Amino acid sequence: MTINGIAQIFAANVVKYRKRKGLTQYALANASGISRTMISHYEREGMLPPAERLQTLADTLNIPVYKLFKQTGTAEANNPETDLSDIDPRSLKKIRAILSLPAEDRNDLYRMLNKMLRKNQLEQHLKTLHSDQHKASVQ
């Protein structure tokens, strides 16, 4: 891999972990002591920082340094929710069990989950509407 390729991976990972932590470039700059301009260069231009700044960035993002250079698939890199390292062991065990099911059973389970999730979203939406209507009638 070329230095440009490594720099691109680094840039994408800085963005991914910054956003996952819910930080703006300004907030990351303030928390790390690295200027916002440099954070921008790292993210947009794939500029590699000196070693001590690598550690500072990693510490600020609460990740090991190697994760800043870990290559991921395109879909995974674009989806900040893909990293499963923060999932509790009980949930991981369930995910593994689901993945071990035959494809047809897995698809049935996914359909049931989708129905439950849609129902929950609808209930939340209705609660919000009801709350808004109640507030409007009180005023």
C-alpha cells in the first residue's frame, strides 16, 4: 500500500471516530489541543500527523492508535454504526446465534424484527403527535 493509501485510510478513520464520538472538528481540536486547521488537514487532505499527535488523537477519541490505520470495507467505512466492538457480550451472543441460523429462518426473524421496529417507530411518532396536540390545546 502506498503512503497516499495509508493517508486516505487514516483520514476516513479520523472522521469516522470523531463523528461516532459526536464531536465537531472544533470540539476535537479543543479536546486534543490540536488546531482545528490541522484536524481539517488530517481529515480532508489525508495528511499524516507526527507520532505524538497520533497518540493524542487516539486518546481523545478513546481508541487505540492502530484503529486510525485499520482499513475497512467501503460500506463499513461510510456507516458509523458498523463497529461492533462496543456491543455488550449478551447482544453479540444473540447476533452470532442469528447468523448461525439457516437463511430462511434468518429472513423470517428479520421480517419479525422489522415489524416490531416499525411498530415501535409508529408508537413513538403517535406519542409525539399526541404530546404536541396536548400542548397546542393547553395554549
